[in-house]
Amino acid sequence: MSASRTGWWRWVPLAPATILLLLFLAAPIGYCVWIAFTDTQLTGQSGAEFVGLDNFRRAFADDDFHNAVRLTLVFTFVSAIVGQNTLGLALAGLMRAASRPVRTLTGTLVITAWVLPEIVAAFLLYTFFRREGTLNAILDWLHLPSQNWLYTLPILAVSFANVWRGAAFSMLIYSAALSEIPREVTEAAEVDGASGPRRVRYIVLPMIRRSIGTNLMLNTLSTLSVFGLIWAMTRGGPGNRSQTLPVFMYDQAFLKSLIGYGTAVALLLLLVGSLFSVVYLRLMKVEP
């Protein structure tokens, strides 16, 4: 049997999976791309017409879209890049140095928040931040001023909720990365007189650089698409002060029935995620 025929037969076992991917992934994506260039609506329309780049022009001229982009970047930076990443690394470092019972208890508590369904976590944090919620009860007990956090600081409230729910993922990644660092390396640095912060800066962080890049990329991409958490806590409000791009897209596509415009916003969100991925992948290739 010739080499070319042998190579052809190697693809036969992959054919079912390839067909399923084309049918259930590539086809819907292609259809969504097409809808983004039409004026498709949910109601009151006999047929969709091709409008070219009109939906994208409308987005770039829409102040609400600009607001959604800003809030999405704030939400992603605060909750994913800073919050989940930093807290996950801190928890992983503390658990590595803690006793076994402390590691077990801490890991159980943190992972429980992660495995909770998103809607359950959202309602728990809603009851924590609401006017009559747990946070204000603690502040009143401490004789500190309380406020309606979901009204005064909605984007920070949902950012904290996302940190609380997603820090476990970062903790697991960094726990695995730290376990690969030989203790002899850090112990030798300690004998040489390097302080704790210097050991972290010059030894630990460079050795887990790729894990940091991977964690940042995965956290950023998952945070860009967060919808249920925000919708259940604030519905993008008050007004549009916590309306990130996924919430704005849902509002335009399903509440205002502008499927074409909402799909165009979804494609722009996909573009933002792709840009973040390219940046992280390039940074991971740069040698320290």
C-alpha cells in the first residue's frame, strides 16, 4: 500500500468527530457570522436583509456599547487579572506552607465556591451585598457606615463575586506549579540570606512564569463571557452601571429583539478575547 493511501486511512477514525465538529460547531459559528451582517429581529419581521457593516458601525457609534466595553475591561482587570490571579497564588503559597488539616479545610472551602452553580453563587453574593445583607450587618455590628453596595458600587460588587467564585481555579493551577519547584532551590536561597519577598520575586515567579501566563489567559477568557453572575445580581444595573458586553449583548438580542445587532456585539466580544489570547501567548514566548 502506498504512503499516500496509508496517510488517507489514518484520517478515517477521525471522520465522525470531524463531521460532528463541522455540524455542531462550525455551522452555528458560520450562521452567527452571517446574522451579524443582517438586520435579523425576533419579532415583526418577514425576512432578514443583508446590511453589511451597519451593525458594527452602529456599535462603534453607540454610547451604551462604549460603556459596556469600559465596564467589561474593568470587570476583567479587577476580578480576573488582579483578583483571581493574586488570591489564587496567595492561597496556593499559604497552603503549601500550612499543615495538612489546614490545607484540607482551606481547599474544601475555596473549591466549594467554585463548584457551586453560577446562579447559586450569584444569589449568595446578592444576599451578602444587598441593603439588608450580611456585609451591612457586619458593618453595623462594627459601628461602621453601611450602604447599598449593589447600587453605589455595582461593578465592584460583581467583580468581588467573580473573584470569590473563581479563585479556586487559580489556586489549583498554582498549587500544581509550586509543587514542581524543588524545595532545595528555595532552601538554598534562604541559606544565602534571601528574604521571603526576594525568593518569590527572583525564584518562584520566574519558575512558574508559564503557569501564570496560562492561568491569566484562561481566567481572562472565562471572565469576558460571564453573564449569569451579573444578571442574577444586578441585571446590568442600576441603569447600565454594571452592564458588561455579555449583558449588553443579551439586552440587545433578546430583550430588544435585535438579533443581528446583538450577534455583531458577540463577534466583537470574540475579537476582544482573541486579542487577549494573542497578547498572553506572545508574552509567554518571551524569555525572562
